[in-house]
Amino acid sequence: MSLAETMQRCPKCDNDLSTQHDGSTITVDIAHQGERVSEALIKMQQEVDLAKKGVALRMRLIVGSGPIREEVMLALRDLEYRGEIRDFDLEPKNPGALIISLK
């Protein structure tokens, strides 16, 4: 079933479309192609915005262990506070990756 991008509720079951997901995790690397911190933050925001429109439950964000990670964590705290993401945390056993709960 195809739906208009502006629809907020499912016409079939009346559920909130923004909370529906398929349980998947999207992986995006924003730190290993020579990005500067500002470029990585822009890339992160674009990827989060795109992923929120999709059906993925989580995003695995590869940020490395340097200044990009620190700035991304600050930006994600802001997104969490504003309710744009549910939460985030460092990936267990890999401090260079963050797991973001989108829905």
C-alpha cells in the first residue's frame, strides 16, 4: 500500500505511522572519509532526518573515537531533549559507534 508522505495515520488500521518500524538497524559512517566535525554533524542530521521518515527502528552511527564522536554526542543529546530521537548510547564493545533509537 502506498501512502502520501504527509499522512500521519494509517488509513487501514488508524495507527500512528511515525511509530511503526520493521525492527531494522541502518548503519552510517560519518567519520572515515576525511570529514571535518562540521561536515560530520551535517551528515549526521541529514541521515537521522532521512531514517526517521523510513521504517528502521535504530541507526548505528560510526563516529570514530575523536572529536567527531564528542560533538555528535552533544548534538544527539539535543535531539533527544527535543524529542526528535528516543535515545542513544555507545555501542557495547565499540566506543567508535553509537546506537540511536529512532522510534
